[in-house]
Amino acid sequence: MNCRVIKLRKSKKYFNKKDIGSIIKARIKCGEHTPTNMDENAMSAEQADYFTQLQKQVDEAYKVASLCRSKSLDSKDVVEIPQAADMASRVHQLLEFLHERDTANQIRQLTKENEGDREQVAIDISRIVCMESIVQNYSLQVADLESRFATKKRERTPAEIAVAIYHGICAGLAVITEGILVAPLEGVVSCEIMENKDGSKCLSVNYAGPIRSAGGTGQAISVLLADYLRRDFGLEKPQIEANEVERYIEEVMLYHNLQYKPSANEMRSICQTVPIYITARRRWQRSIGWQGFKESPKQQGARGYASRSLRRYVVKSPQIEKAHRPFEIRWVGFFRCLLPTNKTRG
């Protein structure tokens, strides 16, 4: 690529990542671009002084606000919005159960080790947070944490395991959403260890409406995180009954404003393959539907958000299969069974 092509490309309104990379390389050859070391502070002295003054003024404003809140004239005695310098700090401050941990530094270290691969960082931090919740020790190195976890997980009750998995899912989802969305706070409501008909245990994840803010890919990855964590505890897949599958399908068909409405066969394939029992809070006191597929006691009423979360797998399966190769080891070919129908959809 020569400099003339670069100037022509500058007139484009949008660039993709490949274009930007090739443009920068060509500009370096032409002497128009000098690469900087991202680890070093590239600001001038004037810029550094400007940001220092901004931070001082922000700190002063927080002092005034904290003083006002300390008079107990508001609903809370503290300033709810904490300061955060980067994504790791935002995730740490977003989730209250992380405040006493060293999660921010762990995320920064994992980001370096994984070269900025946010999905892999989300997987690793979800497992670390889950293990910490089981071990109840937040200062161990990963190797020691895994060793203690292997022993402690056998001593925990199903309720304690469910809470630990919930913590892990929320922490991983917070990394995926960069700590700026409400999905990790209110989109994932709880987890529960359920019993199948044969006596084996499985994992149920309870969602709510705010999970939509995570986007389709974020919703799908939250269940993938749950799959990783449930395997760490030896939990089996849910044994979903036929009437439950048909109830999921019926609820999806009730929505008429979906970007894409999957076929009944696609929904049936997802319901029978996803290794997590996906449910949600009851939205109405009365049951809905007209085909006679009543919800089971496990489903607890109309769960539109749960059904729509299942639908996301059809829409997002090509992106997830392409971007998350490590999941292929654990996901028993689930994405491949959906990819042919996605390709025909374009």
C-alpha cells in the first residue's frame, strides 16, 4: 500500500480493523506515523498537568458530596458512584461482593497474560471469583486457590455452590460488558442447584429483563460461563421434559417484534443441547399461551426473557463459534448443529 492509497482511504467514513492495521503499517514506511510505546505515558507535560488538575477537582467534589451524605438526609449515607480508572476498576466497583477482593489487579494481570483477549479474561476471572467464594480466602495465588478449592467444594452445600457460581457468572459478564452495564447487577438474578429425575444434580440460571443490555453475544457468553463453572463442580446437564421444551417454543412464538424468530426445530435443538436450565422470574400472575403446554413447577410461569435468551444462540452462534474456539472442547459440538441454518440465513 502506498501513500497515495492511504490518502484516498482517509476519505472513507468508516474503517475496519484490517484497514486500520494496514494503513498504520504503510504510514510507518512512508514516515508519516511514529509508533509509541503504549506502556509509557505519551502525554505532554501540559496535558499531564491538565488531567492532574481535573482529578484534584473531582476528588474535592467527592469530599463535598461525602460530607453531605454523612448527614443522613438522603436514602444512603455514601456516594453511590465510585471512581474507576480503567475497566478492571469498574468491574471491581460494580459488584459489591468483589469489594473486599483483589479482583481489579487479577483482571489487569489476566489481560496481560491473554494479550487483551476479553473473552478469555472473562472465563478466567469467573473461575477465580467462584473458587474464592467457595474457599473464602481472597489472598491466595491461583495454584493454591485451585488446590484448596478441590477440597473445599466437597464440603459446601448446594446453596453455597449456587451462590459461588452466581458470583462467577456476574464477574465474567461484568468483564464482557466492561463494567458499564446493568446486566451483571440485575440481569442475572440467581443460580440454583436442581435435581434431575435420576437423582443427578444440574445448574439453573435465573435471568431478568436487564440482561438485554448485555446484547446477544453477552447473553450467550453468560451461559457459556455457567457451563464452565458447573463442570468444575461435576454438575450434570438438565433433563428437560418434552412439555418444557414445547413451552419454551410457545413463548418465543408469542413475540412478534423479534429481529429473528427461530424455527421450532432450532429452538428444540437449543433446549435439548444447552447444558444449563435457563429460567426467569414470573412476569405475570396468570399463565399465557393457547396450545396447552403448561409450564412445569420448575419454570415458574411465563418467562419471556429466558426464552429470548435461548433464541440468542441461533442468532449469535456463528460469531460465538468463530470467536470462542476454546469452548469447542467443552460444548460437545453444539454450535456446529446450528451453523448450517445460520449460513442459509446469511
